[in-house]
Amino acid sequence: MKVKDYIHERAEGGTMHMTLLDPAKQSPERAAEMASVAEGMGTDAIMVGGSTGVTQENLDATIVAIKRKVKVPVIYFPSGAHAISPYADALYFMSMLNSVALENVILQQVAAAPIVKRFGVEPLSMGYIVVEPGMKVGEVGKAKPIPRSEPGTAAAFALAAEYLGMGLVYLEAGSGAPQAVPEEMISLCKRTISIPLIVGGGIRDAETAARVRKAGADIVVTGTVVEDSDLGEDLRRLIQAAKGTS
């Protein structure tokens, strides 16, 4: 089954949870261990990527190590065309729609497209929308973050992504954000588009994960909390809350 079909099938049955691991923050072996634990707790896919420090070497090594340990899809969450792994099951072929740098809207994608085709990695077309505060990804991506008080602006970006033919929309508050994307913004985007909605950034506990799910996220992504946790019951509760299985 293609990863695209897997996502759509799972999302139709209820909210998904995905675990994001940054290959620059731990060894490949540790990342594989974390991925295996998260899979056992119910996560639906492993995302690999980071805003800075990702190299071809640590990316490939991390994905290969994770794939030895898990059966769920491993999706590359790219920071640019400088590192693309042939070992991923799929990658988000994404445009940062509210970047002020053309590089991040389309030029990196132009550079990456022939490589993705040559590797045969499944591309998942996605509109990536950075919401305040945006954190490091907003800074590196030269984003003009959507103000938290403007859900209508986020919904318009999301609808534009769908009308451009993109198959996913990702609302990103930024790794380590003090707050998740506002619930009103998630709800309005969900009502506006008909493609799966991914929400990440600032989701550190089960209560926040549950609010994001109830607001309308089809996929809840957590990263920092996984890297910083002891992989114990708090993480299990968060994953269950994100999926509505607790």
C-alpha cells in the first residue's frame, strides 16, 4: 500500500498520531529505539527531519536504523534538497506557503524533484503553513507566520493549498513552541478543506493533544516531547489522547 493511501485510510477511521525524530539530536540507534517504543504505544508513522543539522549521512543512518525496528511507514520531513534519503518510505514534497523566500516556496522543490524521481521515493504533496510563533523552522524558512488571532488567514492558505492540488495541509507552530496552534484556527481550517489536516508544534501533553484532536486535526505530530521524555506512561497517554483511544 502506498503511504498516501495508508494516511487517507487511517485518517478516515480517526485521528492519527505521528512521531517526529530529528536525526541531528540523537544517534541512529537511539532514534530507532525511540521509534520502536512509540510504535508499541500506538503511533501510526515515524517522521524523520529537522530544521538544522540534517546531513545526508545522519539522515540515511537514522532512517535505515528505524526501518529495521518498526513496521509503520517512515516519512522524511525535509529541510531542503541538500539531503534526500532513498531509504524513506515517502517524503513530504512540501511548499512553505507563507515563506517570503521563493527558495522555500518552489526553488528547493525544483532542485529536489529529479532526485526524488530517481530514488523512487513516494512524494506526498503538502502545503506547509507556519503559525506564530514559528520557532526555528519559521526563522530558517523565512516565514511570515500566520498570527494566532487570524484563523481566517490560515484557512485561506489551507484552501489555496487544496486548490493547487496538494494532498495534505500542515499547520506548524514550530518545534518547542510554548503553545499549540489555536483550536479555533484548526477548526476553521478543518471545515474549509477536504484534505487531511496535520497539526504540530507545542503539543507536550495528553490534554493539549486531546484539544488539538477535538478541534479537527486529522494527524497530530509530536516531536520535542518524545525526544525529551523517558518514553514512559506520559508519552503513552499523549499518543492515546491524540488518537482518541484513551
